[in-house]
Amino acid sequence: MSDAVHRQHYNVTFALLAMAAVAYALLQSLVAPALLTIQHDLDTTTTGAAWILTAYLLSASVITPIAGRLGDMFGKKRALVTVLVILALGTALAGLATSIGGMIVPA
């Protein structure tokens, strides 16, 4: 059998990879410009607002190799979808946050 038969859903795989790349790029580039607004909305200090970016970058750097290992163990598609779902839930929780702690913890 040819590879085309085994890879019937390559468009789905490509769409998931593209969505993951766009989601990560948007989240990474939108946090820094919004820090001042977040600081005012959550009534926190500049240091508190800076922790939002720190927590996001730290969690991304820790989760990336873990997600890669889970992808090796359970399949790349399953790991990618799971990471995207967790990212969406964390983003929703951060969007609903009413305090700086509620904003930092889901990061």
C-alpha cells in the first residue's frame, strides 16, 4: 500500500499543526503589549503584571519537552490535541480572572 492510504487525514494533521503554531505565536506576542492594561484592570503593580509574562514563558519552556515526550509515548496527534485543549482552558481561565493570582496560576 502507498503512504497516501496510511495518511488519509494529512489535512487534519496540517490544520492542527497550523492552529497550534498560530495559537502559540498569538499568545506569546499578545501578552507583552497587554501587560499595562492587565495591570490596570487587575489593580496590581508593575512587578505583579510582569509575573504574568514570566509565568507564561516559564510554563511554556517546562511543558514543551514534557509534551514532546508524551507525544513519543502516546502519539503526536493525541499529545498535540491534548496540549491545545489545555492551552484553551488555561487561556479561558486567565481571561475570566479577577485577580493577579487568578491570572498567573492558569499560565
